[in-house]
Amino acid sequence: MAAGGRQKFGRMAKKLQFRRLWCMALVLCAAFAGLGYRLVDLQVLQHEQLRTLAEERRQLNLVREPRRGQIYDVRSNLLAASVFVKTVCADPVLIGNQQALVARTLAPLLQLDQDELFRRLFPRLRRTETGKIVTNRYVVLKRKVPAETWQKISETMSSLSPGRDEKTLSRDERAFWRNLRQRAVFADPVDDQLRTYPHKALLAHVLGYVGTQEREFGTHRLIETYGLDGIELTLNNELAGVPGWRVTGKDPRRREIVGLRQQDVEPHDGLDVVLTVDIVIQHIVRSALLDAFDKYQPISAGCVVVRPKTGEILAMCVLPDFDPNEPGNAPAEVRRNRLITDMFEPGSTFKIVVVSAALNEGIVTLADTFHCEHGKFAYAGKILRDHHPYGVLTVEEIITKSSNIGAAKIGLKLGAATLHKYITDFGFGTRTGIPLPGEASGIVHPLKDWTKLSITRIPMGHEVAATPLQMVMAMCAIANGGWLMRPMIIDRLQDPSGRVLVKYQPQPVRQVITEQTAKQMIQALKTVTTPEGTGAKAALEHYTVAGKTGTAQKTAPGVRGYVPGKYFSSFIGFFPADTPEVCIGVFLDEPRNGYYGGQVAAPVFRQIAARVAQYLNIPPDAAPQSAGAATDSDRSRGGTVGTNRMILHEPTD
């Protein structure tokens, strides 16, 4: 029995042992199977995802933003420039409970309110799209911080002290202060750019301004600067440049390991733009307009200075203006370039069109006479009035005295179809093509929409609308032997080293009148600035000036006819008259303390022209003479008629 029991016990022990071995084998097989599955999952199923994650942890991918091109005037004076700046950020987790210390330290350097900065330094919880709760580790404190300021911030943060001997701190406390000094406040690795305009408002409406936006560049983030108006918008692609990038290794503190650099593509900086504008002439113009603004208090004032032979714009100024360094501080209407966006009935400056057309067609000569009806001319049941009861005037005197009736009778002799053709040939009704955004085309009604009165009202600058720039370019066509030029404000594009890549050339649009007709018009326009003309106050001491005054009443939405007391006053002239070097247009919208073009705009022309002539060293062409005084034609004006409506009072000169 004892032997049999021992055998039975032995067999049972072996079975138990065998089962344990099987169980252990099964556990080991399951473990190896699980490990194998995990290896397959990591190496095969999640291979791409994990490889990308590993690369992100060991690679540093940086976008290298190009410098935005600079803008210069024609004499290489800097008008707009870009400097790289920092975006200063903070990690609230690493700041711990030292918000007060950090806010007190950084507020003066960042020029921020200390209390507001204090509140932004506290950790905040948020829920991600996957439902995970995380703490904010990236808080933007201020953008566009100059590199010098960031250097001061880094030095100041590195010197923060706990207020007691650090030898008495525990290991964790020493680690906290080390992180606070070195990592709690940092600069975003992607640099931003700060666009600066050293002359502030001087050329605001020409240069425009920029904005910034964040966009993806491949797999990277890029803070992009882009133009919003002016040259900055028109030539945004040329100024912007092409980004570069760098792919390199990094250490645990996100510092580059130069030896592991894999890709290093240099950015291509934007092209520099050189304008035709001369900043000295722009200063002269703005100074004169500021004086006029104080004296006549218009709602706006503008001036364009052009070389008639080439169409080059030497100055373009609008008041009120704004600082493009801070465009958001100015309302939209102030940022508008009214010289190209706003349209007005030009008034008597438009008489150059009808007289030029009639001379060019051989219908009249300067010596031909027209009876001006002693100031009252009945046509199509309406009365057209002159500002003075003129009798018989020659064509030249019609320009000199700015007779409405005389211009109307020339228009009647010319005919509607021919007049319409010359209006469009002079560029009215279409954009001039100046490379600035927002240009208006003006208004020229088709012939089928003309009324019986139109042929007598359009010659004196009514029933049409033009931008100030269109009127200046039309006058330049007369000064340029009859050739209409496209306005030119960009001289060239060059790379940062100064190598010229694109050189722009003057562009003739068409010859509107013959050279002989242009000479006849110049002869007539020279009389405008004599003591007998409406523009006597535009006369220069050493130069012969040819020009034309204009004073037009304004309309308003919802108002029938013209608005009493609201005028658009102008003077456009060029000199030396027979060999023109400069054409200047001065425009005042709703001036006070006088409103006739010969009274308010002509003196501004004279002030600008005298200084421009001296600056450009233009040789005199006339013996010294004194500027004339106001004539009868600068005083009271009579009435006229607008489109399909009776106008009780319409001054024109």
C-alpha cells in the first residue's frame, strides 16, 4: 500500500508539474505573441506616424523669411524699410507663482500695462479637439519687438533673483529658478518683420501701408507681411521675396546642432523699388498745402507735380494725410488717395478740351471772334450766364477771361460727335493707368445720353466728371506737343545690391492734337496768368506760366442741382511755357475764405512753382515781373445750367 501510494502521488505530482509547464509555456507564448504584435504595430502599422513624431522631436524646421524690399525716391532717399523683429512669448507653467516679479520686470521693457501683463502670465486650462485637458504653454506677450529690446529682456530675465541665498534653495527650487530665467520667457523661432516709414505722413498716399497674416509654407508656419494700399499693394509680389528654410537637428532645449543640418535654403529678399517721386519736391508741395489748409480750411487739398515730356510724377500729396506706421489710427476716408479715387466736375479747366479740339479741326483760330451776349445766352430754353457781361471776344480771350458763353459757342460750332471724340482722346472716361490701386475712370456719358443742353454745358466742365490726375495729364498733353502720356511713378526695380533688373520707360498713349495746335493753346494759356487773366496770382517772377483756373460747384446725393456754397477749386499750369519742364495741378475741395480757383489755388501754385524752379535749377525764360492782382473775373460770377436742371448760381473761371 505504501509503495502504491507513493507511485500514485508521484504520477499526480508529475501531472501537476506538466500542467504548470504548459501554463507557463502558454503564458510565455501569449507574451511573445503580444510582444510580436506590439513590434508589428510599432514597426509596421504605426511606422510612418512614429517616424514623423521622432523626426519632429529631433529635427528643427525653420522658415527663413525674406526681407521685404525697400522703397526709395528718385534720388535714393529711403522711404520704406523692413527690419526683423521678435514675437515675445511666455510659458505660464514655468513662471510658477512669480507672475508679479515677471510682470514688474517686463512691463517697462515691453511698454505694456503691468496689471494686464500680470493677468496674462497665469496658467489656464483648455480642452483640445480630442477632449484632452492641457495647460497653455505659449502666451504671446507682444509682437514686433525690436531685436535690441529682446536682448535687454533676455539679460534682465537671466538676472532674476529669488531674494535670498540660492545655496539655501532645494534642488527643485534651484531647477525652478533656472527654468524661470532661461525658458519661461522666450522669442518665437519664426521672426516677424516691422515695416517702417521714416518720413511718416509725407508720402502716405503713394506708399500705402502693410498688414501681416500667418500662413502655412509647406509644413511650416510663416508670418507674412503684405501690402494693403499704394505701392506696397501694387508691387506686393516684387517686394515680398521668396522664403527659405532650414532643416537641422536640435538638442532637448530646441537649440540647433549645426553638425546635423540637412537642408539650408537661403531666402530671396524682395526687390527694391525706386520711385520717380523726389522727396524734396514732395516736402515743398506738402508745406504749401499745409499753409493753404490753414488759410482756406478746405475738407481736402491735393497737388500733383509732373514732367510733361515723360509723365513722371515728381510729387503727389493729399491732405489730410496719415502716418503709414500706424494706419489704423486714421479713418478710411483719410487714407484714400483723392487725386485718383475722387471724381469732380472740373469746371473751367475743362475748356482746354473744347478749344484745343476746335483749333485742331481748323474750325476756329485764336483770332476768331464770338459774341458773348453781354453775359446772358439763351439756348434750348435755358439761360447760360457769364461772370462778366462780355461782348465780342476772340478765342484767345475766351481762354483769358474764361467765358462760359464763348466756350459754349465754340462747342456748338465744333459739334457733339467731334467734341465727344476729343474728350475721350484726352483720356477722360478711362483710367490713366497709374500703378496705384483704386483709380477711378471718371464719367463721360455716351453721345446718345447727351441732352440739347449738353453741347453748351460740357465745354465749360459740366456733365462730365474727372479725377484731378486726369485733368493734370490732359494739360500735360498740351505742354508736350499734343502727346498724352501715361503717368509714371515707378522708375525702376533693383536687387538689394543695387543692380537694376527692370527700368521703366515713358509711355505715350496717343497724340491728341498736333504740335502746331499745342503751340496755339500755349499762347492762349499764357494770357491766363497776365493781369487781364483769371490766373494772375499764379504768375512767376522769372518764368512764363501757362495755365487754367477752375471753380465748379458740387453736387450731393439727394440734393437737386448743386449745393450752395460748396465748390471745387483748381489751377493747373506749367512752366517755362514754351519749353515746359514741370506741370503742377493744385486742387482745393470746399475751401473757405474764398473759393475761386484764381483766388485760392493759383497762389498755392505760385508758392510751389517758385521753390521747385529753384530746386531743379530751371533756367528763367522771362524778365522779372510781379504777380498780378485779382481781376474782375476773379470776383462775382453769374449762373449756368447743369444737366437737365436750372442752376441759379454757378461760378466758373
